[in-house]
Amino acid sequence: MLDYVAECARAADVTSRVVVLHNNLGRAEWPGPEGLAKEQAAHYGFRFEERHRAQLLLEEIRARGMGPDARNRYCTS
């Protein structure tokens, strides 16, 4: 996907406006995705940013009293 974004950004001459964003899920995240996202951003010369929520994903699900299911997915990848 990032390869496609890079191709489109180059064609439109807007590569300076592309930001690769990683939303860190804390304990709910496998080790390594932030490093991979950072490497991919560097490969294409894009700025990299990472966000952390004040509340962890599992805490948010508990507080809301409902979680992801087959109809309401948290991640669609």
C-alpha cells in the first residue's frame, strides 16, 4: 500500500506532504510494527509519526462494555 501511495504522491509532486502514521496499541500490539513502519517511511523518504492513546485498547473496550466482533471490527487489515 505504501508503495502505491508513494507512486501517486510522486506523480502528483506532493511527496513532501506524505506522513506515515503508526497508532501504537500498547500491550495489544505484536512486537515490531512500529519499527517496520519507521523503516518503510525512511525507505520512501516520508516523515514518520507515532501516536499513543491515553487509554489502552483493552481498557477502552472494557469501559465501553462492548468489543469488536464479526460485524464491528477494530482492524480491517
